[in-house]
Amino acid sequence: MADYHFVQHLPDLIQPEDYPGDPMGRRLRFRIRATEEGVELLGDAMRPETLEKLLEALDADVIEQMLCG
């Protein structure tokens, strides 16, 4: 199971104008890049539990999460 860390900031990949176009909240967006530490996968979802399940299925060691409010 992944180790969850809460962080102060993560870039938004889904913008407010995206919500009206997806009333069911199914949208996921990803940014993948290679870093010196390995592969970084940044994801954003209208429904966080969907994204968490996907990242855990990919065997992520650490999942950084931002509290929204």
C-alpha cells in the first residue's frame, strides 16, 4: 500500500471551466515526466478516490495529496 503524504501545493490540471463539461465527474488528467529520482506522475481528478485507486494499482510508493477546501 502506498504511503500518503499531505502537501501544501500541487499544480491543478483540472480547471473550474472543466466542471460544467463533465457533470458526471469522470475527468482525469495526468502529467508524466522523468526526474533524477525516477518517473513522476501528477494526476488530478474530479473524484479523488478514482485517482487514488489508479495510483495504488500502479504500485506507487508514495502518493502526495493536497487537501482541498
